[in-house]
Amino acid sequence: MTDIIIKNLPILVVICPLMMSLIVVLIPYNFLSWVITLSTTFITFIFSLLLYQEVYLHTSISYALGNWAPPLGIEYVIDKVSIVPIIIISLISFITTIFSSKIMPAEINSSSISKVYSLWLLAIAGLIGLVTTGDAFNLFVFLEISSLASVALVAMGGQKDKQGLVAAYNYLVLGAVGATLYVIGVGLLYGITGTLNLADLSKRIAEINDNKALIAGFGFMIIGIMVKAAVFPLHIWLPRAYAYAPSAVSVLLAATATKASLYILARILFSVFDISDTLIINTLQYVILPLSILAMFAGTIMAIFEKDIKRLLAHSSIAQIGYITLAFAIGTKASVAAGFIHLFNHALIKGALFMAITSMSFYINKRITINNLSGLGREMPITFVCFVICSLSLAGIPLTAGFISKLYIIKASISADGIWIAMLILASSALSVVYLWKMIEALWFHEGPKNLLIKENSLVYIPLLIITFLNIYFGLDASLVVNSSFEASEQLLGARK
Amino acid sequence: MDKNPILRIATKILFAPIILFGLYVQFHGDFGPGGGFQAGVIFASAFILYAIVFGLEKGKELFPLNINLFLLALGGILYGGVGIASMLLGEEFLSYNVLGTSNQAGQHIGILLVEFGVGLTVSNVMIALFYAFADFKRSGETK
Amino acid sequence: MISSSLGVWNYWVVFLLMMIGLFLVIGRKNLLKKIVGLTIFQTSVFLLYITFGKIQGGTAPILNNINDTIYSNPLPHVLILTAIVVGVATTALGLSLVLRINSEYGSIEEDDISAQDLVDYHELIETNKNVSAKFKK
């Protein structure tokens, strides 16, 4: 039995949540559906760790679905590049499922909770399938599965606050337009090359030169993925979708959904197309680089002026996504590795920050704005300490994970002759301290509401403590993350040069 | 609408041939145009026609909601079950070759079962969507 | 040049439908019209794929027992079936959201909805200002 599991691991990471989601929808008991969801995410996390061991001890896995060999059949590719987002998504989904056991019943009607867990598992299955697949159209299918499940999850926030419905509608329309643009790009590339397999596409594209349909197809694909990855200025759906979703859902989406699309962007830019091609160099230098710098500053400045705390954190997510695309846009091996490091660390940081804020709003049972944050830090010491550590990580203070990723991005930009990029990164990190200090000052130094007795619930602060501990651990000993990212970038870019 | 004799009699006459046509399209998917999705939609349209003409209550009596939800999940589980069965028999996920005695028989059985699962899920999704939209009251509560 | 432009008239129709769909999504303020525009946009993409699959002199890709038949490429047809199902799911989700928005807000025009949201947002910020924000000594 175990060798069947070991042989089929690449598909089991996707199928396990997918099948369990269909079973959970039939179960009417809330606690039982939570237990099944928890065990499914735990088993998926164990599978992804086994895959990590397999990829690093042996070689990359290419799994042909239905025994039809690629390039005619659909193949699932697990190599050192794709193992990074798989580990992120399965780890975050497991920890968030522990967190959601107390948070979910506070915001959603108890008759809909098992259906929400079914959508939860469907979104996780869609995200893991997105990063595992090696076929361009299968990627579109998983992109839409994860996107539609996320829209339905965000719309569940409409039970408490009706703005969640409008946020979900905007997310749906913009996401569908983006996915359709991606499909147009795939269609154009299929028309020129005749294949849909990503590895085969890269071989055939290298033989074609000077074809306008190739440039058009590339453009459509990149713009479609940038809508899903919330790169500025196509990020309009993100702030309201994360702010008005149910709290546990915003933790899951903020930490995983855009990361998977950013990984796909890196894959298309570097693996399918040739890095030394003038098309890619021009795109990186004239399109993605300016947009990333704009994203960094626009996100931070909008966060400074925002009064609603969840919207503030969503705007700062846009700035951090700007850092990741900036690292990809510099285009050297070191900078792409730095991009992967920040991909991993930002998932941990944003997950923890959203968890801290939602546990505060759970205890006081109101929507958190900058005004009713006063004094809550004194009432909830554990949550407050985790919040401070993770905001230090967001600003890039040494001894935390955020410092490591900013260090590597700055090192890579200096070694690629971009001193001005490094100074802009430092400037926007300094700006981000403004809104972080605003929140910390209100939490601790202001007088709180009188006669408020808060007892912190262990199922709520233990996942928060785990992620904060991971933040500090990966800040002190980052060798695991850094080595994996450098190996990933080597495999992504090294095939060509 | 059920007072009108033409609509009533036409629905009663048409109901069975629509379902028959749906089953025909479903099982002829590997010889001609057809397959799971198209057959599922045709199958669902028979029940939706009945519910439109005779009223939502009688439509729900004919095809209750909990059977609907159960068959919906069953279709997807059937699809995944075929894949898992081929995994347990030693091959990759969704390789139909091992499901029968020869390669061709295995492919035939595999495609038939998978398309049947798709048809079940699609028809129940369409009927469930119709029930959800028709049941929606202004106050924002569905049953 | 005229005959070669007329020979590819399929692509002109694709282009026309795509632009009509995008204009409806971006340029109309009614939520239902946006969904209609999205559907038209997705339909134009289906037409693009099917046009790529047609081979000159090819018939429908259904197996018949005559030797030496030229069939059109069946792969785009399969891709479009999948994309149609995805489009149906998107439309169903969008329409159910419009129904809920209508029952909560009372209208489906974007102007009315954002006006109500702005009022709610300012109410939220103003009422919470009553909590005193003095420094703790």
C-alpha cells in the first residue's frame, strides 16, 4: 500500500483535498466536517514533505496522468522549483484550519459551516493543482477552480457585512477577465507551436523567431496572470476582497492565493520563454520593473492613510507583492532566488498578521478600525507580542524572517548594478514603519475601553504562536529556505545560460 | 400555469422523451457528439420544465433536495473513484487500461464510467441552481 | 489584400465580439450588463479556438469507417467544452451574487451601491471615534 502511495504522490497532493471536499459537503455536522478538513490538510502537508525529501534526495518527478506519455498527455511536474509553493500552501492551509475552528462559527451561520469547509478544501486543491501541473490548459482549469472557490468563500462574508457581496462580485468579474486573457494567450501559442505541454512549449518556442503572434500570445498570458497575482495596477479587487471576507478566509487567501499566481508568472517568464530573448528582457526592464516600484510605494502610501485595519494589511500585501515582482524583474539568478525567499517569508508574515488582527476582532466582536484598537494590547498580551514580532518582520528588522528576504533582494540588486533600486527598497521599508507604528502605539500606549475581560482561547493563539516561532526561526537560521530558493532559481534559469 | 391544458399535456407528453434523449446523448459520447456535460444539461431541462409548469413545490416533491445534493457529490466521487481504482490496480491515476481484460475494453469501461459521473454531477448542479434561484425571497434567505 | 482580409473573416468576428464584451464589462455600470459582457467575451474566445482547429478540406472530427478522410483537429473542441463549463460556473456564481446584492442594497446600479458603501464606511469610522484615545500614564 505504501509503495502505491509513494509512486502516486504528485497526484495525491491534489486528489486528497478534492475528494474530501466532495465528501465533506454531504456531512451535516459542523464538528465532524472540521475534523475531516483538519486531517485532510495534515495528510496533504505530510505528502508535500515526502515530496520535498524525494526531490532533494533523488531527482525531479514527472508524473504522466493516465499513462499517456508527455508531450501528448498531461503531466504533473514536481521539481525543485515547484516544491517551494507546494510546501507553503500545504503548511499555511494546515495551520489556518486549526485557527478556523473557533473563528468560523462566530461569523457564518452554523447551517452553512460544512459547506464552507467543502469550499475551503476545494480552494486548497485548486491552488496545489495550479502549482503542480505541467500543462498549460490544465493550469487554466485549476486557476478557475481555485478562483471560483475563493470567490464563493469571500461571498460568505456577506452574511455579516453586506460589502462582502460587492467585493466578491468585483473579484469574480476581474478574475474571470484575467483568466480569459490567459486562455487567449494559450490559444495563440498553441496555434503557433502545436503543443500545450509547458516543457515542450519552451523547446518549440526557442526554434521560432520573429513571429508577431508569439509576442501577442506572451502578452496576453502575462497580463492574465498579473490580474490574478494582483500586480499594480491590476490589484483593484484585492483590498476589498481581503477586508470583507470572513476572517479565517482572509488568513488563507492572503497567505496563499497570490503566491501561487506569482510562481506561475515566474514559470512563464523564465522557464517557458528564454531569459536571453530580447522580448523577455524588454518586458522585465520596461514593464514589470516600473510597475513593481510603483506597487511598493502606492501600496505603502495607501496603507498609511487607511483607517480600517484589514484594508490596511491588504494594501501592504500589494506592496510586498511589488517586492516579489521587483526581485523577479531584476532577472539574475540571485534575484530570482531572493524572490522565492520573499514568497515564502511573506506568506508566514501576512498569515500571522491577519491571524492576530482577526483574533482581536473575534474577542471584542466588532470590526477593527484604527480607533477601536486602543488599549487592546494590554488585554491580550500573547496576541500583542506575536503582532509586534511579525510587524518587525514586515518592516525588515534583523533577527526576523523579513530581514533575510529584504537582505537578499538588496544584495541581488546591488550586484546587478542597481543601487537606486536598493535605495528605493530601503525607502519604502522605512515608510512601512509608519503604519506599523500607528497600530502598535494604539494597541499598547492608548487607554483601553473600561471593564473589558478577555480570556484568550488556546485554539486561537496556538497557531499564531507556531507561525511567529517559524518567523523567528527562519530569521535566525534561514539556511533551509535560502538553499531551497537558490536551488530553485538554479533550476529555473540555469537550463539556458 | 398548470391550469392551462396545452402546457400541462405537452409537458406530460414531452417529459419521458427528453430523458430518453438525454440518456441517448450520454451513452453515445464516444461514437458521436455528446458525452457527460451535454447529456446532463438535457436531463436537467426535463425536471426544470416540470417545475416551471407545475410549480416549485411539486417539482421538489418529484426530485427532493437531499437526493439532489447526494447525487451531486456521488458523480464527482465516481470520477475520482475510477482514478483511485486504477491507482490501486498498479497504474497511474486515471489509466483506463487496467480496468478491463484488454486495453480496448478497459478504455471503454473507463470512459463510460467517467462520463456517467460527469453527467450525474452536471444534471444535479443544474437542477440545484434552478431550485436555489427560484426559492430566493426578497429578504435574502434561501431554504 | 482585400481577398486575404476577407478570407480570415472568422478572426474579424472574434475581434468584434471580444471588444463588445470588454466594453460592456468596463463601460457599463449595471451589474447584470457586466455579466452579459463577460459571457460575450468568453464566447469570442471559444470561436478563436475552434477557428484554429479547422483544417482546409477537413470534416467534423467524428470517426467514420471511410479511409483517407481528413478530419479537423479535435483537441480545440475538447478544450472548448471545458472552457464552456467554466463559463457556465462563472455566470451562475455571478448571477447569484447579483441576486443577493439586489436584496441587500435594493438596486443593481454600481453608483447607488458605492454611494451606500461610502456612507457606511464613514459611519463606521465616525462612531468608533467616540472611544477615547488618551495616553495611558
